[in-house]
Amino acid sequence: MAKETAASEDLRDLAEPGASIAVRVAPRAAREAVERGKDGVIRVRVTCAPEAGKANRAVTRALAGALGVAPSRLELRRGMTSRDKFFVLR
């Protein structure tokens, strides 16, 4: 079974060193996507379950793709076990 590619909104305008990025996560979604809502909230949908850090890794990869940076440049500062997460771009 082929894995679906994430439908990502272009968030490169946020990709500045030191930028703080707050996201709302939806685990176990039907497909992966990164979207910026009309209210400015960034929503990341991932297909994996929130167990053993799998969803956090998937969110980091999807957000990095939308920002156009390497996943290693994103640091999860807050929200390891929450749907509301706070990343800092190094």
C-alpha cells in the first residue's frame, strides 16, 4: 500500500531562524495535510496514532515540508502529549 503524500500549504513565509510556530494537531486523520486557517491557526493532520512519539515525528516532518526546511531544524518546545504544540525553528 502506497503512502499518501502530504498536501501542504506553503508556509515558507514563516521560515525564519528563531521563529515560534504554534500548531493544532489532528492525529488519525484520513490523510496528511498542513493548512493555515482563516483565523491564522496552523493545523497539521497526520494519519498515525499518537503513540510512542509517532505522531510527533509525523507532525515535525509535515511541518518542515510546508516550511521548506529540514525536520532537524524544528524543535518541539511544548506539547509532547497535547494536540496543541509549539515549535521553534533553529
